[in-house]
Amino acid sequence: MYRPPSGGGTSESSEQSITEDMVTRYLARKPNFVKRWFKDNATNDLLTDCIRIKEHHGYLTKPRASVTHEMFNNIIQGHRIAKHSTSPKHQYVDYMNLDENDLFFELIRDIANELNVDIVCHKILTNVSILTNSDRGSLFLARGPKDARYLVSKLFDVTAGSTLEQSLHNEDQQIIIPFGKGIAGHVASTREYINIPDAYEDPRFNKEVDNKTGYRTHSICCMPILNRDNVVIGIAQIINKKTGTHEFTSKDINVFRNYLTFCGLGLSNAQLFELSIQEYKKNQLLLNLARNLFREQDDLEHLVNKITTESQGLMQCARCCVYILDRAISPTDKPEDIHFSKGFDMIYGEEFKVTTNDFLENSRYAKIAYHVATTMETVNINEISNNQSLTHLLISNVNDTFELKNLLCVPIMDGDGRVIGVTQVMNKLHERVFTEDDVTIIEAFSVFCGLGIHNTRQYENVVRLTAKQNVAFEVLSYHVVASEEDVQRIVHISIPEANQLRLYSWEFNDMILTDDETVLASIRMFTELELQKKFRIPHDVICRWMLSVKKNYRPVIYHNWRHAFNVAQTMFSMLTTGGINGRMSDLERMGLLIACLSHDLDHRGTNNAFQAKVDAPLAKLYSTSTLEHHHFDQCIMILQTEGNNILQTLSPDDYKLVVHYIELAILSTDLALYFRKRGDFQKLVDNHEEHWTDPGKRDLLRGMMMTACDVAAICKPWEMQQVIAKLVASEFFQQGDIERNQLHVEPIPMMDRAKKDELPKMQVGFIDSICLPVYKMLAEAEPLLAPLYDGCKQNRENWEKIQQEHDKLNLLWAENVSQEALRKIFETSQLNLQSKDLDKIPIDKIPKTKNNNNNNRKSSSSTSIREQQKPFDPELIITIHQNKGAIDTIRGQITELRHDVNQLRTEIHNRQIKTPVSNNETRRGSNSDINNLNQTSVSHHHHHHHHVEQPVATGHSSVCIIL
């Protein structure tokens, strides 16, 4: 009894006693109080104890899972089926107290909810013994395909008091009876019961069992168990009625038949349940196999070892072989072209081994595998001695001591349905044969094997290709990097001054420089910007890197080393002469120069669209800015090659930042990106951006500068612009020729050689859409960049004038032009024809020095020519037009004569070059291979560009040019 402590309460409460009965009644009336108390005060241990007490007394109720679900989980988890608490003997006594109908229904209910085949079979026999008062019984289950069915003893000599463990036959003890043989086999084949009063009088009865056991069999009643489709699924057999003459009466047979009708349904359900368990386990095995196979991706031998091990466990066989073909084969392959590259063999209880070539050629197992590989059909031989079709392949040699009883062989396919190997399992354990279920399992198994083998072989190919790639990279690195001889030669040459090279000039002309001089000029740009000093770049490293970059440009018509060098010089001029230098950090200047020199590395003379058209490997690597990404990759490859890293002294963070600048700069040369970003840059210019401190704005500025440098040839002096335009057009036409002749597609106009006369028009369009906008924006952002804008506008005017003349001449030669139209053409153009200087100066005639005397001479020469020009008579033009055919013939003859004259000029010019000429100008250094940089003759350096067709001589009118 509990008494509350005294003090702190009323006198009444202190005197009152509280009993357990009072608390119990209070809690019963206040369930909410109990809940609150447990929620606020109960410990975990108290709650656990309460739950355990409730479970023990059966007060807690849970949703009852289905019998099937519980049994399924128990079987999958490996738990044995719980035995019934009632002993067979006690259960037998309970059944005997029931009347016949109650007993019958009780026995049916006893098996109705049972889904374990073994227990169902045992209950069937024990219940039949009770119903028929038989001494014992046996039950056989039907197995095998339709054309080769047989009976397997499941339970033997079951009595009313025997347990399942005592009567159950395991696989080693099972008796196999083919349909039609013996008493049980006859019942199975005829589906009719047999009641034998005296077993010894029936010739189908086998007395050997009685002789071994000492048991005397008197009477036998054997009856089929049918499923709902009236198919035999088992045979039940009872022996010796305990009473009377041991003979089974007609009443016993009726009870036996009626009970087995219900038993057939119960057994069918149990078998279906057992089949679902087996299928679940097989699927789990296959999933586990797939999981294991895909873990073994690096070694084919380990993979096949796992395959053979899993095969033996899955198929319950004594031996497993796997054969790998040297290549995947299809039905169209000839048998003589099919060969095994490897074979693997594992015998139960022995070590896994790789077979020899002799085994692959002479073994009977390999011959069967070869037959399966060529026919792509599964072979299942259950009786080797009875098989006639493959007898010639099954003959064993002297060294083969393995006793082959049955064999199952299936092809292994890859994902494309081609055979890549063969799986072969032999001798099913426990004297059993390979069934259709086994064929289904191993075919599914072979699918996973095929994927595993295919992936492993692909992995091995990747490893080999990687090794080959590494070797190729080593070789490529050796050939990509400049030779040490060239490096040492450049290292010991004195680098000319920037003023001598005219690097600060917008009108810089690379045609007067040799290749070595372009390399030295490029190094001078780094020196002038103090980048070599600030980043502590060794002189031999920058020389090697520069020569390596030059070496990685292909000898294409335009996008070659010379173009990259010109782009870098324009960037240098923008930084210095153009006043951008102060807005850029040292890392940005370094990144921009590297990007300019590397922005077209390994250019193939074709554009991004062409890479996609021909499905080039580069197009598979990069979906956008294909060539630009490749140029960047080549740039990084050269930088990372030993002896070429001019960024080696940078910290990791600075190195990443410079590489970031280089990547953005090179990608910015893709005009598709230029068009997307031009609007954003225009907004910054319109808003008069001055500081350019935001990283995103600086990225935009550098990107626009790269575009401006990439197309800067459009700003060069007119004489240079014409030459460069022809180089660009020639490269474009070359791509157009490939598209038309090889790809059989029509090229776009700018790449169509048939439309070369439209070059001036296309140049004007190119300037208007791309060049003028970027130079205008840059000139507004930095006024010192205005010369680029002015040069671009001047060249646009020149191209436009040529286009206008071209249009007039096209109209002149039109078939349907009227005389009045011709008069108007020449009346409106007469002044232009008199004032326009249409002289076309060949490259080798560009003056060597730009001094006033030469300019004066050229000016006076042009003036004298213009003075000699006279207005054309329209009647003369009409006459020319009417005699167009004859004039065309004469024009061809003149062209041939002009060609001969040009060849003669070239020979004379070459002889002049070979003649020693004294040179009083100051030489740079002691190297005799470098020409004077002040010399501006282009004719000495024509080997850097493709040959440019020589224009007509100075002073001829436009009409004479047409002629």
C-alpha cells in the first residue's frame, strides 16, 4: 500500500490511503490521462516491456499477412516450415471421432491452405491412409517434357503415424519410373486407376523391394492425381488394407478418387507456388550473376571463371566449358572462317583451367561447341548413346577419360545478335537430365554472359587502344615538338627590335619576313610586353614553344602559321599602339598572345560545317565550335609537352586563370559566338563603359578583340588586302570543290568556284555583317583603335567600286542589251573610267621602301596614264559587243602570250636574285640566313603562300583587262 509523504498537502490528502485498486479504477475511467502519462513520462524500456507483455498474452492484433506471403518470405529467407503442434497420433485420434462427412471435409481443409509440396504430399498420403484404412502409401510426382515424361518418388511407405522427414525421398534416394512402365507408370500413361487384390499375381509388380525390406505387399490401389486441365501431375498409391482380406473395396476407391480430386487442386497450387519460388531464386541467381559479371570488366579469364562457377551452381552439372570466338560471327560467315581463340574448362571439384590449342582442335566437346557456333542452335543431348545425329562428333579420344552422359550447349550472343562464344554444361547431377527449364535458364544465363564477355573484350580493346594511343602520343610529341637543332639555331640569333620589324604598325606586312623572322618577331612581342621577364620564361623554352606552335600548323592556303602570326601582331598593336595595354593584366596579355598564336592550330583548311558534313571524328568530340575546341586542345597539348611549358613558373591558380583566358579567347574566334555576344558588347559601348573591371565585361572585351584580330586582314592596305582576299577565297573554293565532287552537295556561294566573280560582292557583305560592326564598337570604346575601322571602311569602298564595274560589264555582255542601254552605261561611267586607277600591281612589284620618291614616281606614272586615256566611242563598244565571239578567241591568245611573258619575267627575276649584290645597310647579328628586315620586297618570300595569279600590267584600262 502506498502512502503519500506528509507535508506540503492538505490534512485530508495526507490521511487518505491510495490503494492499487483505486488507481486501477481511476486509470480505467481516464484513458486519455494514461496516454498523456505514457507520452510524457514512460521510458523506452517501459514501453518495450509493455509491448512484449501484450504480445505474449495475445492482446496485440496485427494485420494478418496471407499464408502465401508468409510462406514465401520464410522460404526465401531459408526458414524451414514449422511443424504442426498436434502429433500425428493425436491428430489421428481426433479424426476417428468424426463422422464420415466431417472427416472428409476436415481432411480437405487440412490441405487447402498448404502450399509446400512436400507437406501437401505427406498430408495427402496420411489422410488417404485414414480414409481408406490402408497400412501405408507412396506418392510419385510427374516430371519431364511431354514426349519423355517420368515419375519421381516423392514420399515412400508413408503410414498414418510417420513423419515427413521419415518418408521424404531426397534426390539421391528418388526412384525414377518412366511413363508406361510398372504399375505407377501404367496408371500415369492411361490416367486410369488400378486396384490389385494380390500384388504378387500382377507381372508389373516388382518383388525386389519386398525382398530387401521384408515387408509383404498384399493389395495395391494406384490412382492418378490430375490438375484442373486433366493432366497427370502425380500418382498416389496405397498398400494393404488393414482389415479383412487386405483388399480395397469399391467404397475405398470412391473415397480415394473423390479425395484425390481435391488433392489435385491443392497439389497444383502448391506446385505453382513452388515454381514461383524457383523462378524467384533463379531470377535472384541471374541478377547476382549479372552483378558479378559486370564487376569483372578488366580480365576475361576472371570473368569466365566466374561464369563457369555460376553455371555449375545454377545448372547442377558436373562439368562446364566456355569457348570464346576470335571475333563475333553472323549467319553470313563461312564455317571455315570461324575459330575459337580461347577455351575454359571446369570439372566439379577440380580447378578452373584454360584449355590448350590441341584441346580446341581435337576435343569432342570443342567439336560440339563449334557445331553450335556455326548453326547458332542449342543442342540438348540427354542420352549420348542414343543420339545419332551428332555421333560422329561425340567420339572420344584416348586421353578423354570423362564419362559423358548428357550435354547441353548454347551459343553466347552479343547485343547485336552475333555469336561470340559457346557455353557447354555436361552431366546433370543426381543422374538427372537437362530439361526444357534448364534450356530456358541457360539461354537467359548466356545473355548475361554475352554482355559480360562483350564488355570485357571491349574493355580489353580500350586498354589496348589506350596503350596504342599513349605510344602514338609519345611519337606525336616527338614529331610535334620542334627539333633541338632548330631550337638552338633560333636561340643563338639576335632578336630584332620591334621598330625594325614595324610590329607597332597597323600596316604591318609579314610577306617581307622569312619564317625564322616571324618566329623571332613573335618572341619580340613577348619581350616588348615584358612577359618573358615577369613570368621568368627561359629563352630556350619560349623558342622551343614558338617553333613547336609553328610546326603544328598545316600548310593550308590561308589558315596557316602566317595567319596566326598576323593575328598575334594585330593583338600586339591593339595592346600597344591601340592603348588597350593599360586595361589588361599581365595574365590577360599572356593569355591573349598565346591564344592568337594558337587559335588555328592544326587547321585543316575546312570549316566547322564541313566537319559535320563528313562526320569527322572532331565533330563527334565537340558538338559546337568544333575546330575551336580542337585548336585549344592542341594548344594545351603543346604547353604540356616537356620543354614547351612557358607557364611553368606560374602558381596553380594563375595557371588555371591563364588557361581560362586562352580557352575563352580561342573559342571567341568562332563567328557563331561572336554574333551571340555582339549585342551585349554593343550595350556596354552604348553605355560608355570605361573601367571594364567586371570579369564578365572583360571577357566580352577580350572576345571582341580576338574577333577583330582574326579578321584584321580586311583593314590592311589595299594592295595587301587583295592578295589576302584571294588566299582566303582559294581555300574556300578548295573546300567547295570537295563538297561538290566528293560529297555531291552544292557549296555555299562563297565556296563555289563557279561564283568567283562575285568575290567583291561577298567581300562587301562580309565587311558589312562582321567587320565594320566590331571595329566600330572597338573604336568607340577606345579611339586609338580607329585606324582599324578606317582601313576597313576604305577597303569596303574599293571592293564596292570593283563590284559596280563588274555589274556594268556583266550588263555590257548581256545578250539582250540594247544600244541605248550601252550608250547610257558609258556616258555615266566615262568620268569614272578616266579618273579610276585600275592598275593591278603584282606582288613582286610592291615597292621595297615607302619613301617619297617612290610615291612620287608612282603618282606621276599613274597621272601620265590617266592623261593618255580618252573617252570611248559608244559605237566602238557596240561593235565590240556584236563581235564577241571573235574577241573571245583573241582574248585567249593574248592570255597565252601574257603567260609566256610572265614566265620570262620570273626567270629574269630569279637570275637577279642569284647575282651577288652589295648591301650597305646594317645587318642584324652574324647570321647570314636572315635578310634585312627593312627590305620590303615580297618576291623573295612567295614560298610562304600559294602562288597568286599575276594581274595584268599597270596602265591598262578596264576594257583591255576584259579583253
